[in-house]
Amino acid sequence: MASFLKSAASAGSAAYDSFRRLPGRKFEPAETDQLVLDLQAALTEDRVRNDSAQRALMSHDASVFDGGNAGPVCYPETTDEVVAIMKIAERHDRAVVPRGAGTGLAGGAIPLGDAPVVIAVTKMNRVLEIDEDNGIAWVEPGVINLDLTNHLKPHGYHFAPDPSSQQVCTIGGNVANNSGGPHCLAYGVTNAHIMALEVVSPAGDVLQLGGLDPEPLGLDLRGVFVGSEGTLGVTTKVAVKLTRNRPGVRTLLLSFSSVRDAANTVSGVIAAGVVPAAMEVMDARITEAVENYVHAGYPTDAAAVLLAEVDGLESGVDIDADQIRAIGLANNATDVRLAADDTERALLWKGRKTAFGAIAQIAPDYYLHDTVVPRSALADVLEEVYAIADRNDLLIMNVFHAGDGNLHPLIIFDGRDPGVLDRVHQAGAEIITASLDAGGVLSGEHGIGVEKQKFMSRMFTDDDLDHQNRVRQAFDPVCRANPGKVMPMGHSCADIQQLRAVPRDVWG
Amino acid sequence: MSGDSGSGDSSSATLHSTDPVLREFAELVGETDGVAVAGGRTRWSAGGELDSAARVIQAPSGIVDYVPEEMIVTVRAGTPVAELHAELAAKGQRTGLPERGGTVGGALAVGENDVTVLGRGTVRSALLQVRYVSSEGRIVNGGGPTVKNVTGFDLPRLMVGSLGTLGCLAEVIVRTNPIPTVSQWYLASDADPFASYQAVMAPSAVVYDGTNTLVLLEGHAVDVDQQAGELAATGSFVEVGPPSLPTGHRWSLPPAELKKIATHDTGAFNALVGVGTVWAAKPQPARTLSPEVQAVHDRMKMQFDPTGRLNPGRKPGVNR
Ligand SMILES: Cc1cc2nc3c(=O)[nH]c(=O)nc-3n(C[C@H](O)[C@H](O)[C@H](O)COP(=O)(O)OP(=O)(O)OC[C@H]3O[C@@H](n4cnc5c(N)ncnc54)[C@H](O)[C@@H]3O)c2cc1C
Ligand SMILES: Cc1cc2nc3c(=O)[nH]c(=O)nc-3n(C[C@H](O)[C@H](O)[C@H](O)COP(=O)(O)OP(=O)(O)OC[C@H]3O[C@@H](n4cnc5c(N)ncnc54)[C@H](O)[C@@H]3O)c2cc1C
């Protein structure tokens, strides 16, 4: 407790709160700003943008939260340039915010505080090397997730984490958020697929974390960096594990007359010791929206559909597929369809992966939630989620990674309705409560960002949070990287404040 | 806490561990003197010599909660891995922890994978939640009970392989996975182990000692048969019983280096193809961290154990 109070004592201004407007600040381009001139000298003039349009754009991400306050936006092309940016930011006592494609849903890339320098790595987008003997590829952080998999395909490999946003999100963003996707059920989330990282620390040091060997010397700082949401430094190079493409794939679409039957099928499959590559559930509302949008052949009269996929060798996948079919039928599946060929399989997946695009037809705004519950609690928590929607007079749809208990309730609303944001906010808090009460966790893949900071103390004690904060302090004693994220208010790096002046030797 | 605990805090009461067993362990760890946790002492010399003044204690043991349908098990750190695995086997499950006579806490603190890592998964990804006692004698919880979880900084990853120098592991939740229907080892003395590794889709182990190649195939019987056929194209493999597990000094090499294993001064060796772990007669030449990465390590130790009382004298990764 004592050590926690120490860090609380440094609390500055209020931490960012969801839906609360930040003090408005105009994006006045300051042409004569020495910071900008220094950055432009280190990069090139055209790769340091300080115009109000660019800064306004970079003040937001894909989340529902109000924008922050971006300072100069830098587009480095090399690690050396990232080092230079970091050192210039330090000289000017300015924070930095790493940024990929800006598809984050927890507000992780929203720049907070005193106009931080945005380090957008989108121009660092080369696949540097495919090293089959070491089972990895070295890639730059701005490489788009799907581009990487397409690049690896001719070699017989893919990058296993496949977020629904994979056509746009970056590997650097995947690393920072420890992102998941439908196929992480069998293969694990991003952390299991990163062998090594090159990171530019907040002090401008280049760190090699992890290694191509199985047990690199020292602490697993690579493992700690993955999922740290841009608060420990900027990734400039990533060694991703190559996953072999499987020769046999079976994709099943099971229909149910209740969401509970679908959820029970999912826990039944896991309990039977089958580990499918993916198990995704969509409820009736979203299935209908998707079907109208892509015509994937989903049944529009089912209360829920389960998209299950198994992969492996040709004969083994038939055994697994048969078992899933049997468990589905035992749980009252009204229809079980096996994708006949690659075309049908691709169509079924297209439906699942464009689910969010389909929503744009229905309402102008949506808020995608992300919690995890024990698989056996799926059915009960889902029931509660629908009740929460009713209580708050909102429309909620569910499309989620059922196999690992990862719920994604999608709240549909029209932001122009007076008072609707308060109800959206309230429903979100209730969903979190329901998930935690069922023994779940705050986030399965979107991270904490600014979205869930204030819920952290629902899951962790002061001592737990104090220890998380120590990790942050060890990498970034002055809270230069992405300040105001992850840790709840009261922990040093959560507070938007002037960077603390710290004696040089703190960096060791 | 500074009053921003979201709306209500119904569940946070359960977070504060009132478990008397853990509290007792926290008291045992204490707050001031040098202390080291002993497990099965099978890797007692890893990380170097323990400071002779340090008090040696034991972590609590026993399985707390096992939910086969969730594929997770809550277990005290002092539980022997063999005891845990016996319990799980009754439900057709196992974990990624090595079965070498050690404890759950020891296996996690050491963080080394065993021969079948490709089939069982790594030790580092087996750990979902950790409760440890800090250098201040406080019970700290990191991670969560679900297989998927991105909720703040990843303390479980920091603890795996930290050799108890950042905290004393008390209780953990570990991921389990199904025991495959068939597990069969194959041996050939004329195979190119790298070709064998490439030939089969998902071997659970390929071990090479310079002459013999040992391959473990696991899964459905039909899959194992098919892969055994593919294996046959790379050498005259015969079915054998489970071999004794390799021992010796532990090396960690990029897997590509194994093709040049002869250029390394290993003495007699067993190399894990596709992984890069080598058990050898001679120790691996000392490895070093760059000064910048060493500095992060030093600051991490300062943050978690400012007085250096946890496992004094030992350093993760040294003396393998
Ligand atoms: C429609 C839609 C569907 C989605 N589906 C999924 C899904 O299925 N699974 C899932 O996990 N997520 C999903 N997401 C969320 C999001 O796409 C992921 O979190 C993604 O990994 C973010 O990548 P990005 O490049 O957009 O990162 P950004 O949004 O730009 O940044 C995200 C975080 O990463 C940090 N960051 C970015 N680059 C770096 C770097 N080089 N070094 C250090 N830190 C960095 C930022 O500071 C920020 O904190 C979805 C989002 C949308 C809009
Ligand atoms: C000949 C031989 C070969 C082996 N080869 C391998 C191998 O290749 N791969 C493999 O994975 N395993 C191997 N092992 C076993 C492996 O060492 C153990 O499974 C395990 O890693 C150590 O467990 P232990 O309980 O014996 O730990 P101990 O030897 O008792 O302790 C090891 C270290 O961990 C610390 N520690 C132990 N428990 C805790 C705790 N609760 N909290 C904090 N710190 C703790 C100790 O202080 C000590 O520094 C081998 C064992 C033998 C005897």
C-alpha cells in the first residue's frame, strides 16, 4: 500500500474519462515551432506534418471516444529516424504516441495531454526477410496484417492472428494490443507468434527484445512488451512466427433456434477435447444484417449460427468435423452445413469478417465491446447482455469469438439522439459488470486504452495495479510514451501532466 | 484507491486474497531478509549460487480448482508437476509444464520447455494467472482466469523464467490441453532430421543427436499413420517406445544454427530441431545482454525488489 500511495501522490490533472469532452484545444499550426523544425531536419519536411487537418485526423482512432490533441505527426521510414524523433521529443519535453492504422477500439492511439508527437509507422511497411530455417519473418511494424499473410502464402505459411480488421490494421498495432482473431482459438493470440522485437525505448535506445532462439537470456521482456499499448516504446521491427498452412480444412455452419444452444455447443466441443481452429457465433440480428450485405447463404430464420472450422490433415479433420456436428445436433442444432469447397468457405468467412461493415446499414454509430467470460458462462452472460440492452432501450447484436469465451456485444445507436450516449455508456458498464461477475476479464483483444482504465480496479487490487505500474516505470520512468493510457487514475503514468523532470541517471 | 473504481465494486472484494494459505505464505516470505523458494530442487543451481545467508522456504501445494471443460486448473506453486499431471490425465488433459521431478512454481520460475514443446505448447504461454508474494510481502495478482486476456501489463509473462527474483510464486492458473489419442515415437539412424521436420505437418518433437533422429507424432490415429508414411520418405524410421528424456547443459540457439551444430563446441548433444534447444555435454558459451537491455533488466529488478532480497545471488538465464 505504501508504495502505491507514493505514486498516487504525483497525481496531476484528471485522467481521461470515456465520453467526457477533453478541454477543447484548437489545432493552430505553429509554423515557427522549433520542435517541428527539428523534426523536419531529422526526417524530411514532407514527412513531418503540422497542419490542422492532419493533426485533427491523428487525434482520433476507430474508437467512440472524443479525439485528443495531436502535435506534429511524423512518418519515419527507418529505426534511426524513430530514434531521432524520440530524442528530439525528449529535448523538447514532449510525449510521443505510436500509431499504426488507427483501427484500435479502446482509444489507445488517441494523443492525450500537451500535443504529443505522433509517430505513425505506416511508411515502415516492408516485409524484410522470410527466414524459413528459423521459422520466422522479419517485418516492419507498418505492414498490414493481411498483406503479411498474402505475402507468406506462396511459401506455404501464414501469420496466425487474423483480427476482423486485418485488411487495414498493422503488425505493430497487433503487437501493441496483443490482438486476436477467429483463428486464435487453436493458434493463440499475437503473443504466441512474436519471437523478437526491435523497440525504440522512450529514451531513444534501440532494444532487441526476445530472440530467434527459444530461450533468450534474461527476463521475457518481449512477452511483456506485447500488449503494452504503445506505453513502453515504439516497435520498429518484428520477428513473426511462420505458421504452416494446413492441407485439410473443414468449415461448418450450424444453425440454432436459441443462442443458448449455440453457446452450449461451443462449451461442449471444448469439453470433448476438440480444439477447432475457430468457433464464431452470430446472433439472429447480425446474421440478418450480414446476409443482406454479402449474401453468404446464412440462414435468416435461425436465432444463432455457429461458424466452426477445423484444420489439420485431411482424414483427421473429418473426425473433428463429425464430432462437432454430433455435439451440435445433441444441442438441438436445426441445421448443420459443411462448406462444399473453398469458394463456399470463403463466402462464409466473408460474412463473418464483414459483420461490422454490414452494421453501417443499420445505424450511423456503433460501439463494439470486448470482454471474456468462462466458456461455460457464455449462455448466461449473453442472456444478461440482451436484458441490459432492453433495460437501456438500446439495440445490441452479438458476433463473437465463442471458442475462447470472447464476447463482442455491439451496441447500435444514432449519436444524434439526445441522451443516447449516456445509455450506451451505462450499458457498457453493465456488460463489464456482468462479465466480471461471471469470472471473466475486462478485455480479450482490444486492450484497455482510455476505454477501460476506470474499470481496472474492478479486476485488480491497488497492489496488483501498483505492480503493473512498475513494469511501465522500468521501461519509461518519465511516462513519455503514450501517457494517460492503461493504468487508472492515481497511477503515475495515468495522469496527463507535464512530463516530470527526472535526473538523467534514472535511465541507468 | 483514489475513488475512480468504476460503478460499484461488487467483485473487487473477492480480488483481495483472504485465502489463509496464501496469507501464511506471504508472512513466511516476510519483508526484509534474503529468501529463496525451493521446489523439487531439480534446477537448484540454475542462475548461479544462492547467497548462503538466504532463508529457504517452500510454496504451498495442492490443486485448488480444476475445471476440465474450461481447460484451466488452479494450483498452488509448490505442487509437484507429476501430481498435477496425474490428476489432469484422469480427464484426458495435460499442460505445457515439464515433468522432470520439479514443482509447478519451479517449472514456471525456470521457464524452460521440455522436449515435447511443439506438441504441448510453451511454458510461457501455459501461465494465465499468477499470484505471487512481492518483496514487500504483499500478495499480488497478475493476469486472469480466461485463455484470452489483454487487461493491462502482462505480469504473468514477466514472472515466467524470472527465477523467483521478482516475486515468490504462490498460486497459478495454468492452461491445460487434451492428451492426443495417439502418441508414437519413431527412430531412424539414416535420416536427415531437417528433412524429417519439414516432411510432417505437425511433429510434437524432432530430436537429433548427430546420428539418430527421434520423432514424436501425436493426434488422431489416421493422422499419425499418414505422417509416419511421410516420415518414411526421409529415413528408415521404426516405431520405438518413449525414449529417456535428454539431459545435460542447456543451449538456446536459433533453429537454423542446428544445421551447423558441428561448428559449436557442444560435446555429445541432443538437439531439438525446429526449436533450437540443445542438451549438451558442455555448457553454452556465456551470453550477454546489450547494455541498453541490461539497463531495463536492472530497472525492473529495482522496481520489484529494490533491496535484492528475492533469490539473492541468482540471475535468470545464467548457469544452464
Ligand atoms: C471493424 C474492426 C474490427 C476489429 N476486429 C478486431 C479483432 O477481431 N481482433 C482484435 O484483436 N482487434 C480488432 N479490432 C481492433 C484493432 O483493429 C486492433 O487492435 C489492431 O491490432 C490495431 O492495429 P492498428 O494498426 O490500427 O493500431 P492503432 O489503432 O494505430 O494503435 C493501437 C495501439 O497500438 C499502439 N501502437 C501502434 N503501432 C505501434 C508501434 N509500432 N509500436 C508501439 N505501439 C504501437 C498505439 O499507440 C495504440 O495504443 C477491430 C477494429 C475494427 C475497427
Ligand atoms: C537432469 C534433469 C534435467 C532436466 N531437464 C529439463 C529440461 O530440459 N526442461 C525442463 O523444462 N525441465 C528440465 N528439468 C526439470 C526442471 O528443472 C523442473 O521441472 C523445474 O524447472 C524446476 O522445478 P523445481 O521445483 O525442481 O525447482 P527448483 O530446482 O527447486 O528451483 C529452481 C529455481 O526456481 C526457484 N523457484 C522454485 N519454486 C519457486 C516459486 N514457487 N517461486 C519463486 N521461485 C521459485 C528456485 O528458487 C530456484 O531458483 C530437468 C531436471 C533434471 C533433474
